[in-house]
Amino acid sequence: MPTIAAQIFQTLADRIAQGDVAPGQKLEEKALADEFGVSRTPVREALRELGARGLIEINPRRGGVVARISVPQLADMLEAECELEATCARLAAQRLTAVEREQLYDLHRRCGDAVKDKDLEGYLAANRDFHDHICRGAHNTTIAAMAVDLRARLAPFRQRQAGTIEARMQQSLDEHQGIVDAIRANDARTAFDAMCAHNARLSAGVMRLFSESMLAS
């Protein structure tokens, strides 16, 4: 997506994930274009991406309607993502080439540098690349595509976490270290368990906040 469309997408995705716009609420192209001070084109791109991730239902040439995502549906998606990424980590421990392993270590170092600099935006970008690299490193196109797609769809919910930014980044970095160590040792079982534990912890926090927002709405 172009930069403006990406910014609009992220703003709307955050509103949906935080419950600021309710399920069933309309997102009209003209109203959004007026709000963001842009033409309808980037708004249309942002809405298309929201639709692709299942966050809204598209009404052609009009906008979209915020999808109804229940607590059980979100839990189901988070569980699927956890299992898929853990499977990717297991396969990556067995299948990553020497070059791909060095690339993974470099991505882990990038995450560490971002934590040291307290650079949230830099960390989120490196973290996304880290997880995507492991998914691709499974060398199974179907599993990797499913994992990456699910992770992208859940991203707005995953970004809602309790605790300070610095503590959250450091904890994730520490957990990444366990994943990297297992992959470096070609330990497929430990790589699976480490990734599963990492995502399960994050998912529990997502579910807690989402459930609270649903009760409050």
C-alpha cells in the first residue's frame, strides 16, 4: 500500500482492535476522506486491506462495515497462529541454510539494537521481519503463507499489550533468544516449544484486553 493508505489503514485497524468503532458500524469512504484530508483513493486502498484481513466487510463504492469478531473467534485465530508459527520454527531448525541462519541472527541483532535504543517502530519492523524469516525458513510455501497471513490479520490485536513498551520489547527479545538458540542447535523440538510459549504469552495478553473491551462496550 502507498504510505498514506498504510497510515489510514493502521489508524482504522487500531480503532477496531481497541473497540473505538463498534461491530456493525459503517466506515464510509467520503466521511473518512474528509476526516483524513485526502482523496478517496488512499481510503479505498486502506479499506480494501482491512477487508482482506477480515476486519471489515466491504460494500463496493461505499466503504465497509466493521466485522463482528467474537472472543471465541479471536481465540481460535490466535491458537491457529501459535501452532502454525511453532511448526515453522520446528521446520526452520531443520531446514534453514547457512546463509538464512546468518540472516536470522542479523534480524535478532536488529531487534536487540532497537530495544537498546528504545525504538518501538524499529523494533516492530525488525520483529515482523524476524517472524516472517522463520516462516519462510520452514521451506513449506503453504504453511508459511498461512502463518504470515494470520499474523498480518492479527497484528492490530497483537499490538495491544499491557505493561511499558520497554519491558514488553525486552521480554520478547529474551524469548526470541531462546528460539534463535534452538534453531542454532538444530533442536527442532525446543524451537517449536520456544515459539509456542512466546506466542501463547502474547495471545493471553491479547485475549485479556480484548475480553475487557468487549465487556466495556
